Amino acid sequence: MKTIALLPLVLILSAPVARAQEFTFSINWRGPSVAVQSSTPPGFLLNEADILTFGPGSPGFGTLQAPGYALFGAQLGLNQYSNCLNHAQNDPCGIEVDALSQGNDAMLSSGTFAGPGPGTLPLDEVWLSVDSRAAGRTQTVFGATSATEAGAVGDVSADVFMAYGIGIGPVPPGAAPGTNVGVFDGNGLRSSSTFVYPGIGLIEPNFPGSIPATGDNLDALDIGAMPGFPSSGVYFSLDASFPDPAMTAIVNSGSAAAQGVSAADVLHTVSAGTIPLVYAPAFLLGLDRVGGPNSDDLDALVLADNGDGIFQPSKLPYDWEDGTKDMLLFSVRRGSAVIGRPDSIFGIPIEEGDILTTPKPIGMGGLSLFPGIMYAAEALGLRTSRTHGVMFGDDLDALDFEAATCFDCNNNGIEDAVDISTGASSDENRDGVPDECEKALEFCFCPSSVAPCLNDADLAGCGNSATAGARLYTTGSTSVGSDDLVIVTDGLPLNKPGLYYMGAAGIVMPLGDGIRCVGSGGVGVFRYTVQNSGGAGVFSAGPGIAGASCSLFNMSGCISAGDTWFLQAWYRDPTGPCGGQFNFSNAVRVQFEL
């Protein structure tokens, strides 16, 4: 008789397909991934000047490998790079890259003109990352946001969020409050917020103000293929030297001063290893006007150059559409001298979370010599001092626009995270994947409305004598041919017997100390071999579940391609909270394939 093999606890799931080769980023000098060995190519230690991309297995869930290289910092022509190779975390070595673009980002469109640029669009998807002190604006959407991942969770700064539906700018603070939702997680593990979404191999959590930093801060972002050094070159900015006023013990790394430029300049390295040139000087961006050189720090960058590699600053929003001007949007770091000064479009105080554009000239109706607010931070779902009464707002660390989706499992042209947050798709197990796309779907958790004795659990079966509840999840595929599906249940009482059983229907029936979630569906209920939870409170089944079903059960219980089965763990719990002597995990619905 064939039995199901017991496996150690492993959580490495397959993520939805993303355009992984088109996602690059950098990290902050304070993060613990500095001096970690890269995954690809191996043998190199990561640092804050390197342009990184996903390592093997990313984006994904569970224990992920460190990021890999897209470009080495030496290719950007940073004069301190060779002196800073292999330097340690928390060493401000003077090479940090703060903002990143290839100069061909999606161009914003006014909706009335289709320009000749690298692709025009009304702004619908803004990709962003924030610093560890960001708190986000409380939102009513479902899913991870900058608010749910901030504070005591500590998972906000390594994540990438998407603000959506904010329309054609400029958008002032008084417009309808915006929304953001998590798309890429730092590490791909479920945080105390209870959400999990595909990770990129960074380290979390990162609690605000911790010295040294406990986790990473994603510090530059560019979504766009980078197969080697781009033919358009690389546009970027470097880091200021002034302290963060919200964390006065922490100064910035001073990489701009080390390179002999301003932290508010946009630089351009035309070919690998050459000296970077100033593409857009601070003065033309309305920066460094208050406190002089290096008093402002450009901290995020979106650039649609018109193709000549020479900066022609926009004077009015959307004048870039005819190809005579360059669209350059940016933010400034907390502590920049320009913060609090009136912007040139609305005349309102600039904040560190705003998306800014080049100044609107006084002669054309501009209200100051400073940048204009293209999208107020509030429109991105971020917290500000001008709206929320706090001393410091959320720092917008990284920024990009993208016309295409990264995760769209149902092929409706909308990011899966947006479908979930708007309620267009359900995500019962909070894994960032619409339920309709999951062949193996966790369901039947233990809400307070059906928990037998107030032992409800958010993402598990009902509470037991040992934990808040036993959680069942799967790894591997749902292919009968591969037969590599593994079911794992943790959070069990120690050294207690239990088993997996399956049926053809999902039900909700309070029973014992838990909820029975699997019914016969007119076919029958089939029980796998009894196991013991052991000293770790875990048992598992697989690989080989499909093959075992055909050996253990009659033909009606033999798993075949095209079948849908529901599986759950039952276990003994003599000292459980409700006196029922036994309990259940949550359940999983599996749609088996060839």
C-alpha cells in the first residue's frame, strides 16, 4: 500500500508570472542586504550603488534568494566605487544611487494628444516605494497598503506599492484621497498585517529609526528591460549629506558630494564606465534655490527624454507631448530646503511625498520659482503634514510609471492587486493572487461568526490548545503528471494524531472545536494515513498525493486531471478551548491538471 511521505516544513510557492527581467532597483546604504552575496552572478557582495533585479525564485513567496545584478555601480562611473567594494552595512561610503531611469519611461498624456514619445498614457498606475518612517494614509480598500505595512509591522520600506486611478494631473491635495496597494513585497513572507504578496529577495522588517537598520529600504526603481547597459544610458541621482530631520542621528550618505555634484542634479552615464554628466541641473528643476548647492535631494525620478539626450525642461504640464520638451518628474527627500516652499502650479507648500515637475515660469502664470506639484502625496495614498497634522510626511523614495501590467492572471488588463483591492476579485487567503486564478486555493478560515467558542482565527482553522489555529497551505503544482503537490499543516498541538481527508464539496459545519469544511459531494469522503504532529506541531502529505489516492481508495476517490477536490486536516486536541476533543485546520480547494 502506498503511503504519503512526510516532508519538512518548506514554503516556496510559485508566484504569478511577472516581467521579472524588466524590474530593477537599488537599496539604501543602511540596509542589511549591503554586503550580502548576490544570487546572480554569485561571488559579489551587494551595495547601494548597484542596480539590482530579481534573484532565482523571485518574485515569489517564502524563503527567497538575494537579488541579482542588473548593473554594477562601476558601470555608472562612480569615482568612489572601487573604494567601497565589500564595505559593511551602515557605512556611508559615498556611492548610494537614489533615483533611476533609462530615460524612456511611459509619458503622461493629457488625453487630447498622442505624442511621438516613448509611449503616452493617462496616469493610471504609479509605482512607488517609501521610507521606513512612512505611515501611509488609512484606506478602506482590501489588501496590503503603505498603511497596513507600516509602523509596528515594519514592512513598508522594502515594498513596492501601486497608486491607481488618480487621473490626469496636476492633482492638488484637496482632490479625492488616493489609494495604493502592495504589488511587490520585500521578502514574500506573511507579515503581522496578515497579507503576503510576491517578494523580491530583500530583508524585512525594517522598524523606523532603528540603528543599525533591521531591514532594507528600496531606494530607486525602474520598470523597463535592462539587458546589459542600456543604449540610452542610465539617468540617476545621488544622495545628499544633510541629516533626516525625523531621525536626527542619521545623516545621508553624501554620495553626491563625493562625486562632485549636487544631490538635486539628474546625472547621465552615456556608456558603461564613463564619467556621469549632469543632464538636468538642480537649478532648472527649481531646486537648490533656498539653501544653495546640495540643500535639496532629488529622491525619485521618472524621465521621458525626447530622444536627443539633452534636457529641454517642460514649462507647462504636457508640453512634452509634441516632442520638443522632456518630461521629468521627481520627488525630494525629507529635510530638503525646498520643502514647505510654495510650488509654482498651486502655490501650496511642497512636501516630501509629492510628485513634482519642472517649474511653471512666472511669465506663464507660475506662482513661484520652485517645482510644480504634478500629483500631491495625498493622491498617492500617503500621509502629509499639510493634511494630516503630523510634523513629517511620508518620504517618496522611488517612483516609476508603467503602461503594462506586471501581474494580471485573469488577463483583464488590470493589476491583480487592483482587482483585489477594489473587490473585483476575491483573495480569501490574502496571498495577493485573485482566487479565480489559483488552482490550489486556501479557504474556510475561522471567523467569529462560526467559531465554536470565540476561538476565531483570521487565516487558519479555529484556535486550539497550542496556537491561534492550525494553518494548511500547499506547495508545488497541481499537475497529476508531476504529482508534486505538498500539503503542509502547522500550528498543531504537539505530539497529537491527525490525518488529511478529502471530498468533492466544500461545506461549513461547526464541529468539535473547529469547522468541518469538506463534504462528500455525492462521491464520498476519503481519509489518508494517520500522522502525528510531533515536537514541531506540523504534519504534511506529498509529493505523491494523486498516486496515493488511487492506491488507497476506490476509483471514485482516485484523483485524475480535471478533478476538483477539497482537502482538510483533522487532529486530536484533548485540552482544546471548547471541550470538543478535536479540531480542524482551514481547507484547500485543488483543481488538478494534466
